[in-house]
Amino acid sequence: MYDVVIVGAGPVGLFLACELGLAGCSVQVLEMEPEPDSRWQAQPLDKRGLFGFSTGAFYRRGLLDALRETSAGMTGHGAPVVAGADGTSGPPAVGHFAGVMLDPAKVDLAALPYRLPSPAPDSLMIRLPEVEALLAERAVKLGVEIQRGAPVDAVVQHDEHVVVSAGADAVEARWVVGCDGGRSAVRRLAGIEFTGTEPEFTGYVMVATLAGPEKLHPGMHATPTGLYLRMGVDGALGMMDFDGGAFDRSRQPTRDHLQTVLRRVSGTDVTLTDVQQVSTFTDRAKQATTYRKGRILLAGDAAHIHSPLGGQGLNTGIGDAMNLGWKLAATVRGHAPDGLLDTYDEERRPVGAQVLDWSRAQVAVMRPDRGTWAARGVFRDLLETRDGTTYVFEKMSGSSMRYDLGDAHPLVGRNAPDFLLEDGTSLGKLMRDGLGVVLDFTAERRLAGPAAAWRDRVRYAAGTPVDGLGLEAVLVRPDGTVAWAQGGDAGAGFEEAASRWFGRPTA
């Protein structure tokens, strides 16, 4: 019997598998596709964007350099961001809101809470197949088994385990996690509801041969009738048509249909002479009513789907995997405090709901009607301001995300800054083994004794910080979330916070 079976070998499932393997859990990944390659992961349709929270997750596990290699040659992305004391340096790319491209020079880094320099970039374009290969290789090294060509058709829960069937094969595990996409078999078989809103548009991504390509301007362009995107590779196009989601993946669009849509949304008479590849999507926005049902959990697109506007899907999924991994591992190993696994749903489902609303808000200001288009002009003006750009950057990068952990300190519940000690030790590098970390900045090393009681689950480090942000000590969970912070009496409340997140101290 495995500790955990993960259904789905996409980046979310593989990242989660790595987290569990790092903690010593026995893991099997079941993937329905027989081979990792897909024509929809071939260039130029293989690109995805990662933001600061996600690049930070790879950094904390020692995978940042390898991740950067997947972005080699992608101009304008991947440069590390170092925030100066005056906050004048900015991210190399910010992205867009509802098709309005944002100026990275207008991001006010000084206004962002608890920001410190970090090797992890604020944005990074990656190639999905290469990231999946990177994570699969790491997972295998950590003892994870990956079985491909195994479509799951039954999931049966028992009191102490779950039986997962893929055709004639069945496997038992103490826990099962569905990371199998928006049409998740695990979610359906577990009887978990998937609720939300129906689509307003059909989106298309294609590789085509054009007659008169100069009629389409490079880049992304929202128009009064939709949106089109001419990518940096010849023939690679994207477009959105507000047709109520009529052409989702159940219908194959013809060349004539694609040409009609492209002419309508671009306002040109451009001609498609040939279409080599085409894929469709919609802005359907739905979320699982719970991320856990007994011994079955959901993560990534299996837990939430929405339009790709703003590039939040993969980033939200990586956040799910980081949050769930250490909690499930602690539960498997038997030292999780009561209710720890329940906090996965409590913390991540509100994040997923916010992302869905972020996507809906962009659709709302893109509808092709006169009133919406007038309101869009107001939004454009606001988003050209420094405050507007900074607000969008905070939302997209995860800088504004904060879990409600019941602690009044404004840093608790936030993604931890990359504290650097004068001896060169950084928080990010201390987290590579997947343990929690307590940083003690006090001259008396007040937490050396208390922290030793959790030495098998929490790494202790002490020293003088280059910039301690006015703090004397912090406790950071394995997912990079600040669990406790103290700026005065550094010992007060530490044991309570450590017990809450890491269980009983070692005898």
C-alpha cells in the first residue's frame, strides 16, 4: 500500500509528488496519457507564465537554476529582481489585465509589504514540457513511481485506505489526490460538486498560415468585438469571441469558422490559408465545493477552473501543491497536530475563489457592448497609473496574498521574505529539505532551546540579518508561509505557534 496516490502527472501533480517524496512518503502517480509529449505542448503553444510565489517555490526547493533553463531564449523574462532601498527597480514584465498591457516601470515596489531582494524573479516564462520533465526526474530520484497510460475509472474509499482502479489494475493508498485537470475523474468519482459560472466566450489558440500577416499587429489587442493575440512566432495566434462558449473542446472548429472569427475580432480582412493546430478554451469558472472528502483531496485544475486571463491557473495550482504537500506528509508520518490537513481547504479554497473572481472581473470589462467598452476606458486610465499597476501586480504575483492564521502580526500568513544573514545564509536555501525554519535574530539566541524541541521538523538558524525588517525572530512553515513573527519579546508565543503547526515537541 502506498502512502499517497496522485492522479495526474501535470506540473501540479508532479510538484506535489516531489514534496511528498522529499518528506519520505511512498507515492505513485497515475497518468492517463501514455506518453508525456503532447502536440499542444509543442512550440509555440507550450509557454506558460510563472509569478513570484511560484518561482519562489522552485527556489526554496533548489530548482530555480533548472527552471531558468526552461526559459532560455524567451526574451524579456526571467531576469531576477532586486528591490533597492528606494524601490526604484521593477519587474521585467507584469502582464496584462483584460488585455490592457501594464508598464513594469510603474510598479511601486516600495509600496509592497515586507519585500526583500530574492534570486526568485517576479515573472518567468517557462516551457511546460520541460518543467514537467524536470519535476518528473526529481520525483523519480525521490522514489516516486510514475505510471503512464493508466486512466482512472474507479475510486472507492474505506475507513483506512482508498482503492484506485485504472482498468484491470487496482492500487491501494492511504490518501488519494486528484490533480487530473478540469474534467477530473477523481472529483467526479468522489462525488464532489463543481459549481460556478458558465462561459461568455470561446478562446482559440492556433498555429496557422496567414495571407497578409502584416494586417495583424504583434502583441495582444482587445477590440470592441473581442480580442486577438499575435505571438512572437510566425503563425501563432490567439483570439477570444464572445459567443457564449459555443466552441469548447467538444467541437472542432473549421478553417472557415476560424477565419470568420479572426476577421470579426480583429476588424481586418486577414486570410487563413491553412491551420496546422487549434485548441479552444472558455471562461467557464468553477470550483470544487470542498478540496477534501475523507481521504480524497483535490489540487490544481481539478479543484478550480477559469479562463487563462492573467495567467493564474498554473500559479494557483503550484500554490495548492506547496500548501498541501507538507501537511499531507505530516499526516502520513503521524506527527501532524489535530486538524492540520483541514487547513488545506480552509486556506486554499478562498484563494481559488479570489482567482475565479479575478478572471470574471477581466471578462466583465471585455464584453463587446457599448456600455462595457466605455467603462473599459476608465479602467485603462486607472491601470496606467502607478497605484493601478501596483495593485494589479500585487494580485498577479501573490504579493498581497495572506492566509488568516488568527495572528494580528501583519507578516503572519504572508509569503516569507527571503531573509539573508550576514554570513550568507538565506531563508530560501534553508528550506530545500522541506522542513520548517525558525530564524533567530536575537543576540542572546533566545530560541535555541525552545526550537530544539521540534528539531526533527524545524530547522533552527541564528545570526544577524542584513535586513530583519524590524523583527527579532520568525517561524516559517515548509510552504514558505510565516507562521509566527516577533518584533519585541522574541520568545513570547513561539511554543504555541510551533505546536499548532508542527505538533507535539519531541520527547
